[in-house]
Amino acid sequence: MKNYITLDEAIKQELKEHPELHESYQEELLINAISRMVVEIRCQARLTQMELAKRAKTSQSVIARLESGNDYRVPSLGLLTRIAVAAHAKLKIKFEMEKSHH
């Protein structure tokens, strides 16, 4: 018998007990995914934060904040589009059904 639960299990239980947290949780997941995507596309384009910022008509601090994943704000589609164009990439956005709601 296991005497522990995984983080995923704890999160699922918390969301089940407090469904009002679901939207905030989804937003946190999105912010973290965007953070990883910006780092990945910048590295693939072989750009520094400063170079990407200049091409995307923003500041290096904005790129650093996005990459940190610690900002509570979700970046605008305009900013994400400018980053994609600056890195010669294509921005794709999609919805995925949750496995438990099929």
C-alpha cells in the first residue's frame, strides 16, 4: 500500500474539491507553456533575448519575463505573433479536450 500521492493526483483532488480553481490552474499551465515555447523558439532561431526583443519591437526585459514563467500576466496575441515573426516561426494555438471529458 502506498503512503503517498503524486503531484498530479494532489492537483486533481484539489481541483475536484475546489472547481473554482480550474480556470486559474489552466492559466498557470498556459503561462508555463508559453515560457517554454519562447525559450525554445529563441534558441532554435539562435537569438539572444536582446536580439529577439529588438526584432519583435519589445524590450529584453519583456522577453526575460516571458521566459521566466513567473509573470502572472498572459502575453497578448500581438506580442506572441511579433515574437513568432521575429524568429521566422509560425504561431499555432489550439484547444485540446481534457481526457476526463470526452
